[in-house]
Amino acid sequence: MGIRREFEQELWESLFIHKMLPLHREKSLEADFGKKEVLKRRVLFPTEETEEPVTGIVMTAPLRSTHWPEGAADGDYSNFGRACWELEIGEEDWSGYNRLAFWVKPEIRGAWNVHIHVELKNEGEVRIPDSYGREGTSYISLENEKWNQCWWEFPTLPRDRVAKLRFFVLRNGQDTTMDAQMTYTIREIALEGIRGPEKEHGWECGPGRILVSRGGYFLSGSKTAVTSFEKGTFQLCSRQGDTVFCGRIEEVRNEKGHFGILDFSPVREEGAYYLQVGENRSSAFWIEQDILEEGVWKSLNLLYGERCGMPVEGKHGTCHTDILAEHEGVWISYAGGWHDAGDVSQQTVQTGEIVAALLETAAEYRGKAPLLAARLEEEARWGMELVLRTRFGDGYRVTSAGCTRWTNGKLGDLDDVKARVYNHAYENYLLAYVEACGAGYFGESDRPYAQGCLKVVREDFQFAQERFFEKGMEACSDCKGRGKSRYHRESGTGTGYHRDSGVCAAAPSGL
């Protein structure tokens, strides 16, 4: 069956992902939050006691600054601070409420990706935010220049002595299309007690819920779903409503919680299905021989959206051309490859690992889905170019850049980023393997490109060998000093390590 007809139409409209696939917000978890029953509600702001009548809180700030915030003097892995508004609570007990609701309108002309952070400060027995700034903070993606209704469910968050409620936005600089200023308007901030908040930990789900694999199930693989029902029977139904399988719910109690498992592994017929327990239905899903093809296209969509150094429609303008690396008077621009999924930092090793995975996947689809294979190959070339052109040719290469902001592409001003340069055995061994994958994959379809890859394989492997026998296996330059590898510690000199690494075997000898 391959891919669904409606998804195939979206692929055509995306020019097979040379612009982003549509984002279906209506299918998100948050899409159903507004339908939940509100048992009680308390308005936090504005209230009748507010001194002046207001329609909302307005936060405004420039996206960049003329200096770095305290503690980030060199700008490495830093933004320009943040715009913030706080509501003093006075150490109240919010245990009777399990959700925060508010409206927010972001206005940043020329921006696609906008967000807001919400943070709750608790001074009770368990203090939050925690030392890592993770517990007690929620990050919410928004639609620009629109009113967004937002909810933050926190049924298990410590909130017995709430001191502050904080809203903030990171000042992340500008790319080529963004205006210089941001404005956020927040209104109707309220606490709510709702029925059926989402479970934050484990496999338990809300009452009446049946959770299936939204990616579908392999025809010959195991097929299970999770439900809030712990006993009774369930039915697997075709899209037309016919019952094709019946089974009993398996009750489970373990460290993941108390829930039911629906096992319908015996089903071996392709098609669209849903699960039903009583009057409760799951969302629809597919059972297919090759269920991965649609997921691979969606993974390509993610990678295309993370491309660095070029404009991506619906995501960002041309970016990070002013990230530079220098070695012995030679400069290299580090724009290219893909941004890190959590920010816009760059790491050559991670880009290389993605390249290898893309080429391995392309090889699998060459015979059964040539168009997908060609698109995988194209995306792999994008990443391979970063691997190849960030070599200085003497063992040193650009390895990473700590960047959590957009830059304007102008060299010599404050927002430039200096990339890191190292000569480590680790990077050269691993990237030699990636280059060998390129030599092997392109050996028949693009012989000159394969020959170029093979040339640098031999060079980088030799650089890695020389460094390894001199220094051992140093920690990856992005591992932040977590120590040498076990190979160095156990072997002393490391003699023979990587002799059977597969680097040479991955590249054809006839090029």
C-alpha cells in the first residue's frame, strides 16, 4: 500500500519536500484540551482588584542587543537575554488546581517560529524549578500574529507554596527576514481544575482512552495498544466498522503504572483499522507490510526544516553564514548541514551520523521506492557537503558551534559565532566511515563524487591513526570532558583498534 492517498497529495504539494509538509495542529494532543470539563476556575489576572483596567500584559523587547548578558561574555551558546513578566503569588497552595489557562498573541514581523515559556516557582517541600531548569517550566509553540489559547496541565507538579508565575521569551536574534522587535500580549490568565488531565509519567492514559501507534503496525510484527481499561474485552474493527478480531484486555501493574494492554498481533491483513472498548474508540491506524515509508518521508521533512545556511519556507531565512572557523589563518564558513533539533547549534559528527543513516536507508528503498531513495540521497548530499568542506586537510576539522540564536549573516558584528576546531582521532575515525559510506553508495551512480569521498576517507583515516597512536582516543570534542574512551584505558596504546572497524570495507576498492 505504501503511503496514504491524502499524504501522497501533501507530498506532491510540498514538491516532495522542497518546502515543508503542512503541520496538522488539529491532530495534536493539545487540540483536545479545550474540550475537557472545567470543574472550577479562578482568574489570576486581571482581577477586580487590579489597580488599573487592563486588557492584557504587553511584553516588548528588541530581538538582539549591543552586549551579551552577564555570564555569556563571548556569546558562545547564548542568546541576548529574555523578555519577562512575573506575577507575584504569595506562596499560595494551588494543589486544588491542575491546569493554567491563558491567551497570548506574539507579534514578530517576518518570523515563523515563535514560542513562549511559562514557569512556576514553588517554595514548598519540593522546590521548583529544579536545578536544571526543567521541572516547573513549559515551552509552548505559537502561531505568529494570532491569538493563541494555551493550556499547561500539571497534575503532579509540586505546587503547595507557589511564589511566582513567570512568562518569558528568549531574545534569539534575527535571521534575514525578521523585524528587530518582538511584542507579546498576554490576557485572561486563570487556574483551572479539570476532569481527566493528561498523565505526565508512565504509560497510564486518561479515562476512556485507547492509545495506538500513530505510525501504524507491521503486518508480521507484534501489535499492541495501551488503554485506561484494565479488564474486559476489545474489538479490532475495519474502517467500514466490521469487527475482524476480538480479544481480552490484559491488566498490567508495574513501574509504568496501572493500565490495560490490547494485543491484536494475530491479525495479518493489510488495511485501516480502529480499536473499540465498549463505546470508546481509538484513532484510526494502518497495518501494512512496509509501514515505514510514510514515516521516512516525514523524517525527511524534519531534516529539511532543520537545514542550516539556506532559506526554508515556513521555517527561517538564510541563516548562520557568519558562523566561522579559523585554523592557521584559513577561515571556513560553518553554515550547512542541519541544526540541532533542540536549538540551532551545529555538530559535524551528528551531521555525519545522519548522512550515514540516510544513505543506508536510501539503499533499502532503491528497488522498491526509487523516488524516496532519490530524495534520501539528495538530503544525504546536503549533509555530506558539510562533512567534506569543513576539513582543513591536515587532520584538523570544524567540529561544532554553540549557537542558540539566529544571526544576521553580517561578518564582524556582535552576533557572529566562532566554531570549534580540533584534530581528534574520534572525529576523524567516525567521519572517515561516513565518507566511506558515500564512496560506497555513489560508486555506480556518481563515480566522480565517490572518488572524491574515497580520497578523503584515506586521508582522514590516516590522520585518525596517527593521532590515536600518539594521544589515544580522546573524548569527543562535544562530550564536555567526560573522559577518554574505554578503548584507550583498556588497551594502553590501543594497538589494533579500528583495524577491523569497517571503514575500509565500506568503501569500494575499485574506484
